Amino acid sequence: MATYNSIKPELVQFDKYDVTGIIELSASVGWDYDDNEIGTVMASGKIFGHKNADGKIVSSAAIIPYDNHLASIGMVIVNKEFRGLGLGKEATQKCIDVVPIDTTIMLIATEEGKTLYEKMGFRTVDCVHKYLCDNYTAAKPINKSSVTIEDFSEIDFTEIINIDKAAFGDKRSNFLHNRINQSEQCLVVKDKKANIIGYGISILGPINLILGPIVAPDSQTAALIIDSLAFRHQGKLRIDVPSGNEEFMLLLEQAGFKKASKPPIMVINSVNMPSRNNTLFGIAAQIFG
């Protein structure tokens, strides 16, 4: 722990002028945030944190409120020289305080942060499976005859919002609008009657092409979306898969993905995860729940 000249770092809400400092803080713990990702977080929610006496950002925490009664916390980081001062707890509590008291708040915890969140009242309700891939190859020929995959069009947005709500557990129109604008590619899956039954988004980060959200009626269709998003990409891939999708995870492993970790999902102001219909095969990113 560093001394801080007897002046406690100030808790503030960050704005666009703080983006570079947030990226530097995230890089110090090995996280690969960039300008575009921070921009989506700020457009979709709020980021709080501490600055030291010199104006350097030494902690952060972000809250993403969705349309009804659900929000997600992420980007909880404390500079290693300022740990042990309660900065992470204070920034996280600020995130909790800015949403209505009846809001269910979820987060995906690191091992280092899990104890803190438990002390704050969060409880583990599930987990996600982080998968990485260096060399993607489609696992096997996938039957495409019953569906079509098309590039997203603005006229598709309302249908995407609706199927995402059933898959995720809350409507998140503002976030999805921002995420699609940020995306490298956004695809929709239509059945023979031209109804949208799934969609997938890819985000090009500084290290990985991030695949998610992925919403589909079944694991084969989800794998088809992954193949359509990934097959032309020359580089590393990442997807975070909710639990209960064993068949889909097997298809990922056959395509070259390897499981890197299994972080817990924790919630407060609820005893359960929000109700979902088992069509969410990949989350947007850990910060977005």
C-alpha cells in the first residue's frame, strides 16, 4: 500500500476527459479496455473512481442500468499502490447508490474481489465460462438450410430488443443501441418466415475479437452465428458463455476454443438471477453481465 500524503483520494464520476487514465488503470491489471469500449460504458452507464492528489486515476467501478429493474457492475479496479484503503468498496457502493433501491444488481467477480462483494451483501448465484481461441476452425459442417443469416438493419432493432429481453432477463435498449454502433459486425438469424430468432455481435478489441451477445434458439444455431462472425477473422477470439450450455461449449472446444476460467456471477437485492429462457449463449462482456 502506498502513502497518499495524508490526503484521501477523491471519489468522482469520470467523463470523456478521463478515458486515457481509465485505460491506463485497466492496463495495469492486464485488462484490455480501449477508447471504444470505455465510450460504450460511459454512454450506457456511469463510471466512478478515485483520483489522487496529482489527479491520477487510482480506482474505478462502473454501473450499467438496464431498462427496468436490473443493472450490472464491472470495471472494479484499484491501483496496486492504493489497495487496502477501501477505495474499491467505496466506488462499488457509489454504483449501488445511484440506482433505485429495488434494482437487482449483478456482477461477474474476480477471485480477488469475491470476498469484498460478499461482505457488501452480494451472493453467488451462477457462473460464466470464459473461452479463448488462437486458431479458429469450424467444428463440423452446420446445417444452414432452415435459417438465413443477414447483416443487421435498423428495422431489425425492435425484434432484437425483444428476443434479447427474454434471453437476458431485462430490456436493455440503450446498451444494445450503443453496442451495435460499436460492433465490428452485427448479424441476425431469420427463420423461413423471415422472423428474427437470433442475433450475434462481434467487438474488435486490442487483443481479442469479442463474440457476444449471442442469442439463438439452440446450440447449433449459436454455433452458426459464431462461425459467421469468426471465420474471416485473423487473430484471437473470446467468448463468455453462461452455465448450462454444455453442448454449445463442446462445439466451441471442437472449433479451437479453450476454457480459461469460470468466474462467479453474484447478485444483490435478489436471491436469484433474473428469469431467462435459455437462449443466451454468449454474454456481451463481463462488465455488462
